[in-house]
Amino acid sequence: MLTNSSDEAVRQAAREATLVQWLREARQVLVFCGAGVSVESGVPTFRGAGGLWEGQRVEDVATPEAFEYNPQKVWRFYAQRQAGLITVAPNPAHTVLAAMERHYPGFLLVTQNVDNLHERAGSEKLIKFHGSLMETRCTECRRVTPIGEPVPLAEIEADRLPHCRCGGLLRPNVVWFGEALLRRHLTEMQEFLAGMQGGGQSLLLVIGTSGAVSDGYGIVKDATRRGARTVEINPDPTHLTRQFDLILRERAGVLLERVWREVDPKP
């Protein structure tokens, strides 16, 4: 008689085989990612116990009011996070998602993460809903500028905060609490969803996000209405779990690397 663990291993293998088949049949793939994708690279999740963000109160480091009140404290927090990106690298989940972009005629990756690991893995068809740690935005002229290196923490500590060439104070180009997402990002995602079709041609992968804050922006229900297959990849149950056709309880990097070899064995 099979043990409980053996039974689960059989069920897991069947779920993986289903995902492989769906990936082979798909022509359009929309991927929606959260913090769980970058955790495997060593990037800490923003939200911790008690609602703290890496030991800081959200109100102190992640709101427009916090930046207006104490820009030095906010910049210290983000300069430290920028510096942390130098010590981490893309993991297999990032690499496989970049490979999917090259494989599918229709592909879009939407991430809630503000790190630059997707870009470093080679992703280009990418929407960064919550902005980027490695960009600044001028509080006066609104110019957005990519930066190649972290803002020096020593400059922040000396209260020499970064400024735009127009003279305006720069801020991290991330979406803080109380701020709206860029309309063009929502529009681009909605236009991709509008083009999804049934018959196994379209697939939605939701990876490493709990959906607690955004409810996934309604994309699972929208994709389902259009006949797309929907998949959740997450080690733990989420607020969105009941909405999916297929659920796989494993870390994204480990699972995607194994599954993608069956879909596209090219090195």
C-alpha cells in the first residue's frame, strides 16, 4: 500500500505533467510575480512580522509623507536595499521566465518586485508594477533615470542627498503606499489579457505572491473569463488559491527549472 507521502508524490508528479502539457500547448503566456520569486536569490521579503518592512515601520520609509518629513531616513533605507542587490544574483526562476519570453509568440511578465533580477536574467517584455530600486525620479521635473550603482550610503549619512540636474530632490522610483500604479502599466496588462483565448492557447502563471494587498488586480478571474488556463506556483496557500485551475506547492526556481527542461530541452 502506498504511504501518504507516496500518494502526494504521485499527485505532485501528475500536476507537474499537467503543467508541462499546458506549457507545450500555450501560445500566449502571462506571468504575474511577487516577492517569492526573488526570495530564492536571497532578497528578503519587504513585509515582515508585525507589518514591518525590513525592521522599519511602513509609515516611516514607504509613503510620500515619510519622504517629505525625513528624506534622509527614507534614502538611507533604499540605499541599503540597493547595495543589497549587488550581493545577489538571478535564480533559476528568473532564468526560465526569460527563456519563456524567447519561446512564446505572445508573452508578458508582470512583477511586483522592485529589484532588478528579472532584467539581469534577460527579461525585456516586463512591467514593473511597483517601480524599480535602480531608478530615481525627480520630485520637480518628474524625470526618471536608471542608475548603474547604488546611491552611496556615505553621501546619505552626510546628508548629501541625490539631486536632479534641474535642481530638484531625487526620490527612489518606487510606488509607495498611498500612491497609484502607472495607468499605462495597468492598460498594457489589460490589453494582453483582452487578447487571451481559450482552447489551451493562453496560460496565466501566478508565482510567489500572496495576493493579500492587491487581490492579484483581478487577473485570475479575468483570465478565467477569457478561457485561459490558470496556474498558481507557491509553497503556501494564498488569498487567490481557490481561483486557479492548477496549484503547485513548491518553490518557483526548483519547479520551473525542472518543468522547463521538459518543454524546451535546449541548453
